[in-house]
Amino acid sequence: MQPFDVIIFTVVLTAVILACGQTVLLKLSKKADEVPLINKIIGMLGLGAAGFALFVSPVVLGEQKGVVLMLLVLAIVAATALAGKIKKSRQPQPEKEPIPERAISSHEPDPKVAWCGHCRAHTIAGQTTATHRNEHGAVTSSYPVACCGHCQARMLWNVPSDIRQAKNWTVGCATVVGLITAASFILGALWNNVFGLLTGTFAAALFVVVLGFLIWFLFLRWQWRKWLSQQPRPFSIDRTREPV
């Protein structure tokens, strides 16, 4: 890379890392008036650097270097989000009210029974309503979706065995898309092939989406495996000894 490119990469990645790092390492208030000025500046610089990487870098650095910078920034943001979730889960949690028996579907760990990451228990199915709104805030459509019958959580309520299968499929998909991305960029760089560069760009965008799903499935698997390890052994149900 040219010195100019190195400077841009260094400045953008440093700004993003500092902004993301302070959200994980520091206990900043959610009220804007209580956040120190220096932290506000770091946050705005990080936001601006991320915006530059996502929307402007391909024009300034070229498609290939711009995509690389975008992927690095997205990886930092994803790692920060995951680190925040892990840090929050390790903090002392306030005492929760016991889950009523009518909301529990199984007291023994069973990967084939729906489990709620918020309740930390096998809970029965509930139903909530998802709505879509237009730019004016008016509801345009609504439909029922399944959720935890106790806390109404949607994203954390899942069947562990289904999440394991989804994770395995996503790993395979990410591997294939990653290889296509690398091969396309190598083809475009070595032979100056425009089709290869375009294919690599679209494949890289798809890889980012697949990577996001993979990170989410890994987080759900981590929640389940952590809870499973805290249960009394030996389990009375052998099928809880599922592979990672």
C-alpha cells in the first residue's frame, strides 16, 4: 500500500477502535449531558471514521482496499458488540423472581426443547405482535411471532439443536463465500479483471452479512453451553451431551 493508504487505514481503524473500546471498557452514562466531552469527541470521531470506511473509502482508496477497510471496521464493531454481551453476562445480575411452573416446559436440559437465554430456562411458547411502521411512524402491517411465554423475548428464545444446525450451515456458507471473495480479488488483482473485482465486491458484502448471522448463532450457542455447564451432572437425559 502507498503511504497515503497506510495513513488512512491507521487513522480510521484507530478512531473506530477507541470509540468501540470506550463503550466496552468505560461505564459511560446513557444520558448525553453526563458523558465527558473527551468521550463525546472520541465517539463522534469513531462514528465519522466508520461512516467514511463504509461509504467513502471505495472512492478514495479504490474498490479492493475500500472493501478491506470496510470488513475490518465491521469486524471491530461485531467484536465490540460480542464483548459487550459477554461483559454484561459476567456482571452480577439482580435477583430475578422465580419463573412460575406454568411457564416452564422442562426442568431438565434438552437441546430439542425451546430455551430462553433471558430466563435461562426451558420456557413455553408465547406470542407477540411484530409491527412495521412507515417514515411517519404509522403502522403499515403487523403479524404474530413466537416468543418466550414468560418474558416475551424473541431473539433469545430458540431451540438449541436448531441453532447448532444453523451455526454449522452458516460456517459452511461463510467458508464458501470467503473463498469466492478471496479468489475473485486475487483474479482481479493479478489479471486486472473487472469482473473478478465486481464479483469480489458483491461476495464481500454477502460475507459480511453471513458473518453477522454466524456471530449471532455463536452467541446463542455460547449462552446455551454456558447454562448447560452449570447444570447438575450427570444429566438424566443423554441427548443433552450434544456436540458443540
